[in-house]
Amino acid sequence: MVDEDVTLTELAEQTGESPRTLRFYVMQGLLSGPDASGPRARYPFEHVARVRWIRARQSEGLSLGRIARDLHALDTAGLPLPNDPPTPANAPSAGAPASSSAIDYLQRAGLLPGHVAPAEAPLSAPPAEVSRSTWEHLLLADGVELHVRRPLDPFTQRRVKQLLQYARDAFRKS
């Protein structure tokens, strides 16, 4: 396939993950968000490899927090994801311990200062882009809800309050 942007559906088909999981990865900072919203939303083709790498790390028992730190370290260093499975060019030598963390990869490549064991290495802060959000369900009438993702900026919050008031008025008049 040619390196081009993909839709959320195409990304889900190529990685075996659900669109909901992919959106969760974006919310957790594991993937960058799409370049637009709605039907025109496109994700970089590189996300296919990134999602597969995330799944492989999860199958090894790593938490999403650890995976996010590893990805952040790789992104900060400007390095590609380590190849999976090891190829002859990057396979560890007989005496070298096999490790799958990006921190170990960076240390073996000599790109991180010191050779501190990963368990002793201080945990870096998660990427600044990571943000949490929650959905609020606002009741407009019996059986009718408005779903709003929080937090909202002040301008959008005012618009949602206006929308809520208009909707409640419309349902009262019926």
C-alpha cells in the first residue's frame, strides 16, 4: 500500500483494533489525532505500525502508561519504532538480554545517558498532549439526551448552555 493517510475505518481494518480503541489511544496520547474532524478525518499511515507495536507491547504485559512513556522517549529522540520481531541486523547478541522496551532500545543504541536498569530508571512525565476527558449526559426530555465531552473551552460551554436551553424550551412547548 502507498504511504498515505487513512480513515479511522481503514486504520481499524488494518490493525484489528476497533475504532473506539483507536480513539482511546488518541485520548491517551499514544496516537496523534486526525488532521480534520468528521468524514474528512485522516490519520497518518504510520499509525498502522504504531498500533501494531502498541498491541505487541500489551501482549507482553506492559501497561499503557509504560507504553506511552516508551513511545514518548522514541518520539523525543526522533527514532522509529524498534523492529518486531528481531531481524538479523537488530537481533541481540548471545550475551545481551532480549528486551522490548523503547527505553532499553535507546540505551543500547547509546542515545540515553547512563545504563540504568529499566526498573531503576526514573519514569519520565507523560507527553504534554495527554489529556483526559469524560462524557456528560444531559437530559433534555424523557428518553432524549445530549452527550457532551468534557472539558470544554468557555466559548463552547456557553454555546452548549444555549443549546440546552433551546432544546428544553422546544420539548416543553410540545
